[in-house]
Amino acid sequence: MPGQGYSRLRAVIRGTARPFTGVLEPPGDKSISHRALIFASICSGVSKLSRLSLGRDVEATYNVLSKLGVDISRDSVDRTMVTVQGDGPWGYKEPSDILEVDNSGTLLRLMTGVLSGVDGHFVLTGDSSIVKRPMLRVVAPLRDLGARIDGRQDGALAPISIRGSRLKGGQLDTKVPSAQVKSALLLAGLFADGTTQVRERVRTRSHTEEFLAYLGIDHRSENSDKGREVTVRGLEYAPKPFELSIPADPSQAAFFIGGALIMAESEVTFKHLYLGEGRDAYLSVLRRMGANIDESRHVDDVFSSGDLKVRYSKLVATEIYDGEVPALIDEVPLLATVACFADGETVFHGIEELRTKESDRVVTTTEMLRRFGARVESDDSSLTVYGDSNFVPRPCSIRSHGDHRIAMCAAIMATRVDGDTEIEDFDCVETSYSNFLDDLTHLWSGETFLA
């Protein structure tokens, strides 16, 4: 598992000048999959989910809910199809064991919010990466609602111990721009008396609000120049169950979009991607760098989604400012990788939050790109890539540091190498994208293997 002593499983990418071509529908969106399972568990009745992410993060959500007494099962043939027999928001049972979130910061924070208002004693922990992730950003405002939460360093770090209590709604401000924090507080508000208002200065991805609207849960969401205010009322009855097909993950597509943009003669069509607010920001950055990306959108009952056609492009550098980063936080390593092939200096500002991910992604992104021979500089709050459209990466060995996004970025960069690239601890990609190498081989037709 990532962060628990790196494995010996290595990926070898044998560089070749072959373009990226074809059609791809990436796995179901990971962030939406987490929330779909959680919301289905607080409904009363049978919810049916399809195209659920098979990544290890979402598997951890599945397992945690099972330990909480939720009747949940997978289809025996198609494991992306899941049935959840919800017993309402008051149906969780006190578990006899610790709840393991594995490597999922989303699960740790969202379930801290949910369980703070549920009767019982709950302990949440995870791998050696998770126990370093900052938690006071969630714990402190939950305590303002009356939550009884403890943990290492007075609740700053996991393991997190929760004694469910009667919560009382209130007004909360998020201290950092984080959809995980906002969602944890909104979910806690569903178990609180009265109304809970969550205010964020920088608008973040709105998956939780989309589910609130879809399920008809009493809430209000207002956008302004000062950010967003979302208000929820504590549940008085269980929401109705639902059926949902989860759109494809744009953050997973980003790796192959990057590959197509930097490899001559490439053209790839991506199907059914989620393109809602807070998840398509990296596409805007790529377009202003000169990326040739055609888009067709459609809107269903829940999500904005669509298809993209991406072609090889001559790219130029750009500047990414503080206010943009929260909406593309997961794609910064990939954007930095692509920037190596864009003429000029690409500068990322306000990237401090990358230091609190599966790895310190400022450090690991910088290290990874330098190993390939790119010119990169970083400090506490910025990252600068000195790009060149004629850049040719050199063969090397890369440490993933147990971080799935660093591993996948390295694999994309390796397709431009004249020679072999070895990526250590490559099975960390199971966290989010179990079929990554298969899809890479499908689109790129190069040689990849595990050793």
C-alpha cells in the first residue's frame, strides 16, 4: 500500500515516437463515487450505482460503510455496479473494529463529518501517509457544532476518535479552500439540529451540492464574488434511494490528454467526462497554452458531462495564479509535466496545499521532472517550469513516493523518452486508476510492463 513501505513492483515504459490515438472512456469519477456511496447509505431503500470507480480509495469507502452495518454489494460480473440498501441517516451501527480509510483523505474527512452526529464511538485511521494529513481544518469547525472529536495532537492528526453527539447547526467558515472540508461540514449539517451554513472564500468543486439538489435535500447554495455560501437543514426524514451512472473521471483523463498534447500526430476522443464546476479548470489552463481541445457537453439530471477531442498542439507557457489552484489542485503535477514542452516559463503560484497530499507534491513533482532532465524550480509557494517545445526527456529511474499522480505523470513523460523509464512502486496507481497501464497501452501502442 502507498505510504506503508514502498513495494518492489516497478513499471517499465519503453519510449517510442508513436502517437496517442483512439477513443477512451476513463473510469467513473473518484470524488463522485465516494459521495454516491455515502449518500446512498443515508437513503431509505435500495440505490443502484453503475460505473463506480474501482480504485482502492473508493474500495475503502465501500469497506467502511460495510463495517458500519450498511448492506452493500457488488455485481458478480461487473464490479463497477453496486447496490446499497440504505437504512436512513440513523441506520449506522457502532463498529467493533477501527475504520480503515487506507490512503483516502477524502474518506477520512467526509466520514469524520458524517460520524460526528451519529450515535456511537468510531475510530478512523489509514496508512502512514494518511496519519500525516492535516485534520484540524475539519475537526475545529465540527467542534463548533458540538462534535466530540479527538486525535493525535488534539485532533490535528489521525487516528481520529469520534464519539457521536447531538450537533447544533451554526455558521462555519472554511480556513482553506478544500472541497473535502466543505463537504465534511455539510454532511455533518445533515445530522445537526437546525441549519448549518458553510462559507468558502474560494469556490471549490460542488459534487456534494449536486447530490443535495439531486436528492431533494433542503439546502441553499449561493455564489458571489466573495466565494460561496451553502446552507443545509438537518434531515428530518431519510432521502429516497436513487439510481445513478457515474460520469468518467476528468482527473484520470488528464494524464492521457497531456500525452496526446505533447506527442506529434496524436488525436484522442474522451467520452462521458464529468465537466462540472471545479473539475474543468485544468482544461482552461491548457487552452490558454494553445491546446487543441474540442468539447461537446450535455447535462443530465445530476451532472454536467461531455466528450472531448484532443489533438497534438504547439504549446506556450502560461501563469497560474493562487485563485485558480483550488480548482485544479489534482492536475498541477500533470500541468507541470506538459509545461516542460511549452515554450517559455510556466509559473504556478499558491501551491502550498500540494504539500499535504499523498506526498509533498511540490517536492516530488520537482524531483520527478528534474530526473527527466527538465529545468524546474520550486519554493514554499510556487513552482516554475522552464519549457521548450524541443525538449527530449532522458531515460531515468523515478521514485513515485507512493503517490499515484506522480507515478502516472512519470509514465506519460516516459512516452517521450528515447529509451526505458523505470517507475518504482507503480502499484500505488491502484489508489485511483487500476487499469491505467492497460489504457496507456491502448491509446499509445507502446511497450509497457511490470517488473
